[in-house]
Amino acid sequence: MSQILQPAATALTDNVVAVTVPADGGWLGVLRTATAGLAARLRFAGDKIEDLRIAVDEACAMLLVIAPPGGQLHCRFEIGDTELTVAISAPVNGKKKLPENSAFAWKVLSGLTSRVDAEQSDGRATIRLVTELPTS
């Protein structure tokens, strides 16, 4: 008997939405769509929506490389007063690590968002993307 995995989306508060999907490239479309939908709802311009979608996709790709088979990607969108923070995390497979911050992928993320940072501890890696909210 096969089981169909479905993404879990939870509205934690009015300003936080969390989406969890299997750590598999086939599920990244769900996170890209959630990102674009939320950015559109927050009235981001079309090019900024695409930048954010690409940034989330790139961050997820970095995490997929170090995630164990059967792991999950957890994406948390937090709407602040002046910025949107997207924190994407995954368990880490063994001693694998995120790329060094001088890697090309980090330059891409830095160019697409206002700020980017990452941490890896206790068997979990998290990448945070911060983008300023549109004014008016």
C-alpha cells in the first residue's frame, strides 16, 4: 500500500505561516508557489516576487544536498513591520555542511534579498532570507 505525502501548511499566527514538505526536489514547486502567493498578497512587485521565488529555490537546493533521505524541509514565513523573513531548515545528513559563505550560491542569495544568514547546529541547518516589504 502506498502513501501519498501531502505538504503541511499551518498558519501559526496572523504574521507567521509554516509549510513543511519532504526534502525532495519534486516538492520545491510547493514552496515556490507558497512564496509567490504570499509575496503577491503582500503587494511585492512582479520582479521582487520572482527574486524571492528564486532565492527560496536556491536556499532549498543548498539544503537538499545536505539533508538525509526521508528528511523534511520546513519553511517559515514571518511578516514583520518592515520585512519578510523566510527561514528554511532541514536536518543534516551526518557531517555534511552548508557551502562556505564565499560560494557562488551565497552571492546569488545576497543579490536577491536584503539580507541572508545561515546557521548549522544540533543536526539542523537553517537559511534565513530577509526582504524589505514594499512601501505603500
